[in-house]
Amino acid sequence: MTYKLISEMAVGEQLEQVCLVASVESKTTKQNKPFTRVTIKDSSGTLPINIWQVSADDTDLKAGVFAVFKIKIEDFKGSKSATATPPMIVKTPEDLTPYQNQKGLKPEEAEAYYAMLLAAKSKVVDKMVKTYLDVVFDDPKTKAEFIKAPASVTNRGAYEGGLVEHVAKVLMNAEFLVQTQCQVHIMGSVNVDIVIVGALMHDLGKTIAYGIDENGNPFTTRKGMLLEHLPMSYAMSTLAFAKAVEVLRKEVPEEVKDHINHCILAHHGQLAYGSPVTPKSLEAQIVHMADMADSTTSNYAEPTKLNAGNVDEEGFVEGSRFSSRKLFIGTQ
């Protein structure tokens, strides 16, 4: 059985092949009928597949297994998706080349990004907050996990080193917002220490929630599925404060801990996006906007770069969020 990369699959095409499952979740239609949403992945990207009238609880599918899918490629709001009949699980193929993620950062690239985080940490003025960061980022175990972890499983930064790259970009975005949007006459109202800490710590839980398999593909861990990364970031922050107290031999003020933890818990910006609280301070809003800026632009940039040589007759990149969208009005 031949294999066709996800990036090469065209809308309207029907095919049958062995696919690597990235995630499985139960969903319901507006009519409250169950269906299963499966995401498959390979070296070129990911593809969501709907299996209608089948609940995920009624299948043996799970992340990391291989299965034969009969797929029909469709267009959904300008992006590729697919439908399929219930697949059949098979053993691991002998040739894993099509499924191996080639998008990971080089070790020296990940190290450079981590060095940026350490440089930002050194800018923090408050001794208590600085000690809190030292507890986290001077730990060799944290560093090893941080530079290896992906930023997501099926979205932007879904590769080894994706997390440290994402956090470095969020940090740069946050510092830029402080410099450009917080004008001189209100600069005193911005706690730059809190902004830096919020940017550095906001996704720390992803070091536990996500992992990288032997093929370089990201996956969600058991803890990630049960707890998700945002609450774990908060828990890890709370533990770091406890360790900082041991080093300092005095308590960190509750208002300091609460403000930093608020930036972590509010960084998704909305309850609908997973934040248990919305931003209630300028610093938290800056961290949220910095995170959102990288997340949204990377969601466009990554598939565009990946498929740059595969465009349609109007120049839109096939397989990306730009494809099949008529954005230019009045052009000849």
C-alpha cells in the first residue's frame, strides 16, 4: 500500500492508506449525535478526520497507533479536513520515514532560544521574583525538558524544541508591547518584572503535558490529557514559590504570587479558550496578547512555509489556512 503525504492530499480525493493517529476525541453534532474526531499526522503536517455516528469510546483508537483509513478529503472553511469509515488498527509499518517529523529545532537553535530566556531572567530586579525564576530555569532537568518539548501536538510548534521557541517569541512580543504600547507617562504603572515572569512561566506545564516520540512526533501525555498544561503551569509555579521560600528563608508576599499566577492562568485570554480567569491587570493582558500574537501568526506561517511550492492557480498555498479563501476583492 503506497503512502501519500497529508500536504499532497487534494480536496475531493479519496484514498486508503495506513495513517498515524495523533489524537482521538468524542464529539457530538448539533443534533446531539455522536461522532469521533481523529487527527492523523505525518512528516508534512496534520489532518482532522471525522468518523460519523461512531463514539470514540466504541473504538480502540488512541494516540500513537497506526490504522488503515478510507479517507475522503474535503474543504472546511478554507482548510483541509476529511471524513472516513471506521478504520482498522494495524501493526507499526516497517518504513516509518513518511511519519517521522523533520521539523524539530537543531540543538544549537534550542540552546540559543534558552539562552534568551536566561538573559531575560537576569533583567528581573526583584530579588524574590529572581530567586523564584532561578529555581525553575537553573535546574538542568527543567532545561532538558524545556528545550525538547513541543509547543502543541496538532497546532503551531508541534515539533521538538517548539516550546522554547514559542516562549522566546512570546517574551520578545511582551517586551515589545511594554516598549511601544506603554507610553512614558504611564510607564510607572507597568511592572516589567511581572511581564517577563509571566512570559517565561506561562506554558511551563507543557514540559509535562506533551512529549516527543521516537519518530520526532509530539504527543499528549496522560497527565496532559487529564490535567492540561495551564493548570499544571500554575501548580509548577506554586511549587517553585515554595522552593524559593526555602532559599530566601522568608515568605514571598501573597500579592506577588497571586499576580504572577494570575498571568499564568489568564494567558489564554478567555474562558472559552481554557483560561479559568480573564486578564485583570495590564501585565496579564500584555502576556496574553504576546502569546496570542505568536500563536495566531505561527498558525498561518508554518503551513505556508511547509507548502510554499504547492500553490493553486491564484497563488494561495494549498493545505494552509490561506487556501481556497478569496481575500482579494476587485483584482483582475
